[in-house]
Amino acid sequence: MDIRFLGHSCFELSDGAGTNVLIDPFLTGNPKAAVTADELHPTTILLSHGHADHFGDTISIATRTGAEVIATTELARELSEDGVQARDTNLGGTDEFEWGSVKLVPALHDSRTPKGHSNIPAGLVIDFEGTVVYHLGDTALFSDLSLVGRRRAVDVAIIPIGGHYTMDRHDAVDAADFIGAKTIIPCHYNTFPAIETDDGAFQTDIEQTLDATCVVLEPGAVHQA
Ligand code: NI
Ligand code: MN
């Protein structure tokens, strides 16, 4: 499978055979966006939470493509009101697809829907055709991150490192240790001044501290997992 970084927290998982799972499609207004929203053809869109730098172009992409959206309950209901096909899963729940599954797990953060309703942030544990990718969404470091990999080992963890709104690159090393994935991909940094950080130092810390590889992707780059 291909994991393509599209900037900030936006990733696309693809099998090269027509299945494209798009995560947190913030492209319009994203200074690091690798593509425009109308270049994408997802079959499913996954949202960690309703903040604008994650929700992004969800409505326009879903409306154009007919992609189904997975989001926590209040956000999914709001999308349904806007005519988007959405599943109202909540934390702890798992959605099944032809290509695998998505489980929503806790993230320690805050959020609102675009229309101002309460929204619980989530992490996304994605089984994509047998490879488990855990996109942490926006979260601080908390000890329950260590529970996520207990039921099923995580292959690739996508972790925010920018600080200010989420854990910083130092806490992200502890998060990676809790999760236990062999491959770590950083995200949610260097998009705006408030979240500037040193990805090379994070990579060094991961690889000197843990039995894991840190893959730093430039926007537009692909990691094969
Ligand atoms: Ni957020
Ligand atoms: Mn964010």
C-alpha cells in the first residue's frame, strides 16, 4: 500500500487498484498542501475531528466523489444534514469496509464541528488490506495511547509533533514508545509558525531511542508500507 503525505495532517492510503482512503483533507488554505482538493478521488474520507485544519475540504470532495465519510457522532450528523453520506461512529466503535476497517480511539484534544456543535476528537486505527496504520489526529501525550496496539499490533503510526496544539516532538517519542509501531511518520508541524519544529531531531531521537524507523515525508511524498 502507498501512504501519501499531502501536507499538515492529510494523508491518502491507496492500494493502486482504485481504493483510496483520504484522511483529514485540509488542502484549501493549507500552505503546505501537495495537491488541490479537486485532484483527489477518495472512496472513503476519515476525519479525526472537526477543526478547520482537519475538516478542510471534506464537503466539496465528498459531494463531488460520493465518498463516504467516517467521523465521530455529532460531526457525522452535521455532514448528513449537508447531504454527505456519513457514518456516526463514536469512540470505541469499528466500521467495516471491503478494504478493511477503521476503529475510533480517544485523542486528548478539544474540538467543535464547523457549525459550532460539540465534537469529540478521535484517533483513527485503520486496517488497510491487512496493514494497520494509526493516525493519532490531534492529541497530547496520554498513557492510554499504550492500549491501542494491545489488540492488534500497529505497523505504522502517524504522530503529530508540532507542539502548541498537540504533543511536541519530545512527547511524540514517548507516544511512539507507547504505541510500539516499527514505522513512525511525523505530521502536524511546520505548516504555521506556531507549530514549527525540527523533524530531523525527532527522527534521530526515535531511531536512537526505539526499535523503529522514522520516515519524514515532504508534502507529496509516498511511503510504501
Ligand atoms: Ni485540532
Ligand atoms: Mn490540528
